[in-house]
Amino acid sequence: MKRFLFIVSRSPYGSSHALEQMEAAMVAAAFDAKVAVLFRDEGVWNVQQGQAGAAIGQKTISNVLTALPAYEIEEVYVCADSLSGRDVQTEPSLSVKPIHLSDQQALISACDVVITAQP
Amino acid sequence: MKRFLFIVSRSPYGSSHALEQMEAAMVAAAFDAKVAVLFRDEGVWNVQQGQAGAAIGQKTISNVLTALPAYEIEEVYVCADSLSGRDVQTEPSLSVKPIHLSDQQALISACDVVITAQP
Amino acid sequence: MNYALAVHGAPYASEAAEHALSFAEAVLASGQSIERVFFFHDGVYQGLAAQVPPQDKFNTNTLKRWQDLAGRGVELGICIASGIKRGIVDESEQARYELEHPTLAQGFELVGLGQLIAAINSADRYVEFPA
Amino acid sequence: MNYALAVHGAPYASEAAEHALSFAEAVLASGQSIERVFFFHDGVYQGLAAQVPPQDKFNTNTLKRWQDLAGRGVELGICIASGIKRGIVDESEQARYELEHPTLAQGFELVGLGQLIAAINSADRYVEFPA
Amino acid sequence: MSLHLVFSSTGLSACTRRRQRNDKLVLLGNGVYAHQQALDAGVEPADLYLLAADAQARGVSQAAAALAHIDYPTLVELTQQCSPIVSWND
Amino acid sequence: MSLHLVFSSTGLSACTRRRQRNDKLVLLGNGVYAHQQALDAGVEPADLYLLAADAQARGVSQAAAALAHIDYPTLVELTQQCSPIVSWND
């Protein structure tokens, strides 16, 4: 079975791309693939605490992300470099791990498939 | 009659937005509006010398820009700040003027309508 | 005051619809008027007929909000040049190009770029909602 | 080798079609195979039926190039979730949601996200053409 | 006096370098993340607004509590007071 | 060895910070403008490719003449030699 990495580089709500991408990650996991998720650059805002999508008639993406472990997606990373310089307060109910650039290099190389959604 | 400014911040070919925007500028000029065009950031690549859109089945945008004077669009500016740091060689058949940031501030304030096409 | 609005973003790729609709509704609520909403670039996809809103608790039906605006007399003009190349055609363009079906939603119409400039010239303000 | 391709960009908003089509044509020309092209996010607009190509000297008809690819046995799968909310529906979805006309172009089909993952699992390589 | 509608953090950079002092600036959509960046670029707090709904959706209302959070009717009022209205979404 | 497909100048920055030394990198679309930026970021000229048609359309063929300009069949060959294939288009 292949190892998938989903890289999310866009913040939520501005477009539905991050949400659609997480749906794809869950489907991959449902197919028994080994799935990791990496939030980088503006994408790190997806894990921000206190989101309330209802204010603009949208699903709250941090709530969607809390479902990842139920799909056995345990490797959820947030780029440490992207966090610095942004005032992101990580939603406490999410178990996400900061990851340094050098470890991201290794992560990407170790995967068979990298799926992104840009710009 | 109103004074229009079209701000082009995207490079050509990656999307058709710069081209569609220049069509709008020409229509505005045909309506006898006073029209200025400002290329900034990646948009400065629109005036690059030696373009050949035919290589990818597209119109060559620098050729489209040569038609601007025929529409009496004489104020065509390129952000000087955006030029520095990019190796842009301006197409010699275009009469475009480099413009500094402080003059762009004044230009924007002096216009009634600013039309952009982003991202 | 009289407003000309422009929408440059497609549904789901941008918040242009949410921003423009809420702004337009506030303009009308304040007793002011809208000369025309002009859909340009990828904004033309706002007028695609067959959009099926997600069946979630929000039931956000953006297309219906546009049509309600049209019902209140606001003209929704889709740039014909941007529209037909992307596949937004009314019955007359469908016939002209011998296409199988029209794709333009009720409440919208295809207009030329001149109608953008004319709306701006008639209006006191131009507000643009980008992609 | 066997390829799975993904297209995330809409026509005119991106070069995804030009890149993906030229790449796919080169894959086939080299004697290799394509498991499926999957259209995701705004890429679903590639399959909108009524696109009228600009009448210029280039006569680039991207939709026809996709259909030629389908004619050579390449499956063109549009993400059904991304597609129907944006207004890309086949006859069956049109009937289900009581819409006036279908909008999906010939040669394309609506498929689930599972078909993206299945294609990737069957293929040796996944290549993605972004928006 | 111009009104600048800023929809992203890169749009903010492009805007702040080209705005006149005392032009007003509204952060909308993903632009609301850039509230501190706007202050750092020298925008006076009195000239800076956030669209309340967009800040709330994104969870940045609290961090930007010192600034003016506005609704659509107030945004409409600002567009009456200012011209031209310029959008920035690089 | 990974293959990185870079479609923009900001995509290049995101990529070069996350690629392994000796991963190959192809500039496509608006990415071709960033050829000098790629060299400045430490990409070895031997690992750097431009899609010839995209460079030609944009008028940067000459400025990037020292680098390898490739066509689609060569791009297909690169995708056979490398895995995973990662797209960057921030």
C-alpha cells in the first residue's frame, strides 16, 4: 500500500480547497493507505483555535480536522518555520506536531504520492 | 468623464486575466474615458522583450500592448520597485514609463476607478 | 449613491460571492441602488445554471441569493467574452454555436464589456470583489 | 509505466490543461499508459460542455483535445463532489436534482474521490497539474 | 481619500507601499490574518478595519480585539466616504 | 530521488526549503521566470530544467540559455526516473 502525503498550503474559508483536500485524505485513509498531512505557509491557519465557520455560512475546518484520527490519520504536521512569524494558537483538541524543514525534506522523500491544492 | 486606472499584477500566459483586463482597458478608452495602466509585481513580465505566445498556442501579450496607443491609452506605467530584482528587458516597441511608489500613491488617489485582476 | 459592482472570483475558489452578495444586500437595505453587477474573468462561473448547493446544515445557496437580487431589480451582467469561452452560454449563443444546451442560470444575462464601463460611468462608486 | 494524472486548474485561470494535455500526449506517444485523469477542485470546469474556443489564429480547442484523449481510451474522471456543487452535472445528476439541462461534456464522467485513490494505487506515478 | 480592500497578506504588502497616509484600509477574507502586519507597516489603528464575520470565522477576533470590527452596513458607509475603492488580493 | 514541478516564484521558495539535495527541479509556466532565483537558492544547474515552450512564450529563453530546456517527452522521462513527483504553485 502506498504512502500518501497531503500538503495544505492555503488558509481555510478563502476557498474550499483545503476542505476538499481533507476529504480526499480521508478517502485515501479509508482505502487503507498510510496518510500524512502537512500544513505549511498560510495553510497553518487551518489549525487555529476558536474558528467559527458558521459566521460566514461555512463548515468549521478545525472541526473537520478533529475527525482525522477516526480515519487513522495520525501523522498531522504543522511546519514550524511557517508557525514562526504567524500568531497561530493551535486548537487544543487537535493533535498536530510541529515539524522542521529538514524533517519535511525527509518526509516528502519517504512518500510515494504527494497531493497538494494550490494556489 | 471618469479617470480609470487598470492595475495588472499578474504575469501573462499563466492565466488569461491580464489579457482580459487589457480588453477592458481598451473598451474603457473607446468610451472616451481617460485610461492609465500600471504593471506591478509579477505583472511587470507583461512588457518583457522577446515573448512568443505561439509556442504555447496563445496570443503574445506584448503585441496586444503595442495597440494601446491606438486607443489613446498613453499613460502606461511599470512599477520601478517591481522591476528591480527582476531581470525584465522591456520590449522596445512599447512606450512604458517606470514609476516610483510615491508617484503610484498619487496616481491611485487621482483616479476615480481602479480595476484590478487578481490573483 | 449608485453602485457598480464587479465579481472576479468563481464559487468555492474564492469568497467573492459571499462578499459581493452581503455587500449588495447592505447597499439595498440602506436605500441606495446598484447600477449593475458585472461578472468578469472566473466570476462568470457564478452564473452557471446547474450548481447544486452542498446539503449541509448551512444550506448556503449562493445562486439563489444572486437570483433574489435579480428579483429586486439588480441587473446581473456576465461578460460575454469571458463567459462563452468558459462555457457559460444563453439560448441565443447556444443556437449560434450549435451547442447542445444553454448553461446560463435564470436571472443572469450575457453582456459586453461596454456594459461594465457604462455601469461604472453611471455609478458613483465601483467596488470590485476579486478572485 | 502507468500514470495517474490530476488536474486542479480551470481553463483560462491556469495552464493546467495545456500542461496536462501535452504531458498526457507525450506519455501515450512514448508507449506508456494512463490509468485515469482526475479533475479535482476548479479542474472540474475542464469538463463543462458549452465552452466556445476563441476564434483566433491558434484555434486552440482544449475541450476537443481532452475528448481526443478519451477517444484513445483514457478515462477522464471528474470529482463528483467538486463537480456538482460547481454546476458540472451529467444526465443522471441532472435528473436527481431536477435541473434543466446536463452540463458535462462528452468524454468525461463523474466519479467519486475513491476513483482518484484507486487510480493512484494502480499507477506507478502520480503527476498533479495545479491551479 | 481612497479606501483599500485587502484580501490577503501579500495583497497587504502591495497595498501599504502604494497607499497615501490616512487612506482607510479594510481587511476582508484571508486579509484578516494580516492585522498585525498592517500595524507593523505603519497603518494607523484609526484607519484600519476588519470585516467582523471573516475575523470570527477564522478565529482571529480576539487577537485583533483592539481594532474596529465592522459589519457590511458599515463597510457600505466607508465606500460612501471614500473614492476610489481599490481591491488588493495578490 | 524526488522530482519537483515548480509553477511560480513563490512556489520555488516553498520548494527549495523542502527539497533534498540532488532532487531534480523543473520550472514550468510562470515558474520559468524564477530560473535565477533557483540557482541563487542553491539548486545545482545540473538538477535544474525549464519547460522550453513556456520559457519561449515568456521571452526568458535567452536569459536562461545556460540551463537545460526540455520538451514534454523529456519531462515524461524525468517522471519515470523520480518518485514522488511534487507540484509547487503557491
